[in-house]
Amino acid sequence: MTPTDIAATAAEQAHLLSAALPYMQRYENKTVVVKYGGHAMGDAALGQAFARDIALLKQSGVNPIVVHGGGPQIGAMLSKMGIESKFEGGLRVTDRKTVEIVEMVLAGSINKEIVALINAEGEWAIGLCGKDGNMVFAEKAKKTVTDPDSNIERVLDLGFVGEPVEVDRTLLDLLARSEMIPVLAPVAPGRDGHTYNINADTFAGAIAGALGASRLLFLTDVPGVLDKDKKLIDELTVAEARALIRNGTISGGMIPKVETCIEAIERGVEGVVILNGKTPHAVLLELFTQHGAGTLIVP
Ligand SMILES: Nc1ncnc2c1ncn2[C@@H]1O[C@H](COP(=O)(O)OP(=O)(O)O)[C@@H](O)[C@H]1O
Ligand SMILES: CC(=O)N[C@@H](CCC(=O)OP(=O)(O)O)C(=O)O
């Protein structure tokens, strides 16, 4: 690079920084929960871009908390072991053997992979699940689904699928005051002694709600909530979102995601966004530029 090139690059960087500064100040000392979905975990370059964003948030004085999923990765491990994946209402039917594999994949390999990626960016990530520091306790999920054609409601028995019922923020508060970035796997114990598999969206919502987060971002593999014609919906009210679930426009894994958005807003989280994690640096683009992406859910 010639001195002129270096000067031009520096000028460009300074310009970018000054544009981002007001946004950075907005989130200083604020908690931002980022849910990193299994489908958003793409190739190595995308993973590195995600880790860089999280590191940059911490360096900018934000308190980032990562909650990750890993549905496709659990599915791959189950199929290696000859176990078929079965979902009801977007949630994995989880028997005793499955919950063992879920814990192994989520709190084991995926959690440590994300921790290593963030650490490689010069930060201090720490991988935890609901069991660590008594952070989250779960109860067996009590889910019902309504058939859109007949309107008949049915109770689901999903086995060891849990819903977070208690969140103790002691450990997360301690980490917020430290150099550490928490990376959380959605597995938690029950007071009944069982281990529960919790949908990562639900887990992220419970954490964001308990901490009164400023932002809750869901990184997935679609641009946001899509309408019947597969067009992106920029903004969705809680009532509109409920109607889209009822009429079947929102289905599968998007159901727990949108339900979590609704609950998080009702618990006082200021902004909830569903966006495409396959866009490199989606987190920074959403938080530090005026080009908000994805679907913003509003009250
Ligand atoms: N209305 C909708 N808009 C967008 N995606 C939808 C919609 N209904 C169902 N989906 C499905 O939800 C998926 C996202 O949920 P999920 O697979 O659980 O993602 P993640 O692993 O990121 O949590 C999308 O890939 C899409 O197939
Ligand atoms: C109960 C339930 O469905 N748990 C999920 C947990 C992982 C998850 O939610 O991962 P994604 O965010 O990648 O979908 C599962 O077993 O797949």
C-alpha cells in the first residue's frame, strides 16, 4: 500500500466510525442478547464474521450475551446414531436418549466451537448452559397446538422438552461487569432432577426478559418473517403476529421464535428483531447502522 492508499483507508475507516458512533453510544452499558440459530451457522468465514461482531460489541462497551441453537447439528448427530428427528409445533420430541445427545451437542461441541471463535477475536468468551451457576431452571413444557383447519386444540407430550421457569441473573450480572462474554446453550435442569431440552429461541427470550435487555436479535436463515407470498414483513405488531400463527403463514421453527418475540416484548424488552444471520456482519449492520434489517416486532 502506498501512503496515499493508507491515508484513504484511514479516512474511510474514520468516516465509518463516526457514522456508527451515535449507535454505539446508544447501546453502551446495555445488554444485547443475540440468538445464534443452528441454521444461521454457515461456513467458517460467516462464523468468524459473527464472532468478530460479538467481540466488537464488547469492545464498544455493550454487554453482549450469545444464546445459541443447533437444531440441524443435533439432527445430524441423531441420524448418525440411527435416531429419527421428530418435531411437533416446531419443538423436538425429546426422549431420554435424545436429551443426552442434545446436551452433548449443544452444551458440548457447538458451545465450545462458538467460544473458540470469539476467543480467536481476542476476547474472553465463557461457555455455559442453564445448569451453570443455577442460572436457569426448567419445567416440562405444556404445549398445545391448534389445527388450523378444524380449530381443535391438542396437548402435546414432548418428553424432556422444558420451558424456563426461573432465571437467576447472579452469574450473568457478574460476567457483565467482567471481561467475559457469556455463550449459553439452551439446556437446563428441572427441580425434579431431569435435564431439559429448551428451544433456543425460548431460552434467549427468558434470558433477555430476566435481564431487561435493550435488544434481542434472532439470527436465522431467512430475511425475517415472510408473508404468504414469501415477501419480507418489515414490521409486525403482536396482534398481527398472532394472526399469522393462527392462519398457518408462520409455521415450524418460526412459531417458537415469534412466540418468544411476543413474550419478550410483553416482559419489557425494548426491541426484538428477526434477521438473516447468513448476511455477513448482520449483528453490526442491525445495531450500528441506520439500515435495520429483518422483521421488527412491535407492541
Ligand atoms: N412465515 C415464515 N417466515 C419465515 N420463515 C418461516 C415462516 N414460516 C416458517 N418458517 C420457517 O422457519 C425457519 C426458521 O426457523 P428455524 O428453522 O427454527 O431457525 P433457527 O434454526 O434459526 O432457529 C425458516 O427457515 C422457515 O423455513
Ligand atoms: C425443544 C427443542 O426443539 N429444542 C431444540 C434446541 C436447539 C435449537 O433450538 O436450535 P435452533 O435454534 O438451531 O433451532 C432442538 O432440540 O432442536
